Amino acid sequence: MISTLVAIAMAQAATAAPAVERETVDGPVTMTASEIRTYNAALQRDDPAYIRCQRMEDTGSLVRKHTSCRTNAEWRRVHEIGNQNARDTVDNYQMHQSTRDPSEGLKPGG
């Protein structure tokens, strides 16, 4: 099934005009490494539909790792969401600090 989808995507990529952006995958890609190589063969590395895999250590383990594969567009979206979450957290912290009474931390026993 996936190899059929890869073949269709490659055929469409070969006939599509370069200015037309291909539909990208949302979420992790579940293809095998060889299917990803075949799919990426017709694409440039900076193409939004190009699939990249990252190998990451599992939290709390020095040995175990997992691999996550996504399109460039999906990696960009994931990073934008993470950056926005970080900005929101800092903004909320700063807002909380600005509404706090500065003498609160100076009281004995507090």
C-alpha cells in the first residue's frame, strides 16, 4: 500500500510544475527507510514534502533512542509550535512577576 502511494507521489512530482507545492504529510511518517529514500529521490532537500528523520534519546535513558520521521513542512510546524509555547510561558511568567508585590519576598519566614 505505502509503496503504491510512493510510486503515485513520485509520478505526480515528476509531472507537476515546480511552482506548485505538493501536499505535505501531517504528523510522523510511517514508511520504511527504503520507502523514504525512494520517495525523497525526486525531491530537493529543502522541499517542504522532503522527509527527514531525526534520532533522539529517550528521556531518562542513556542507551535507548527512537527515530521520528516528518516532512520539512511538518518539522517547521512542530518547531513553530514549540517556540510559541516557550514565548507564551515567558510572557505568562513576566506578567505574573509584574503583578506581584515586590515586598512579598522580603518578609521574614516567607
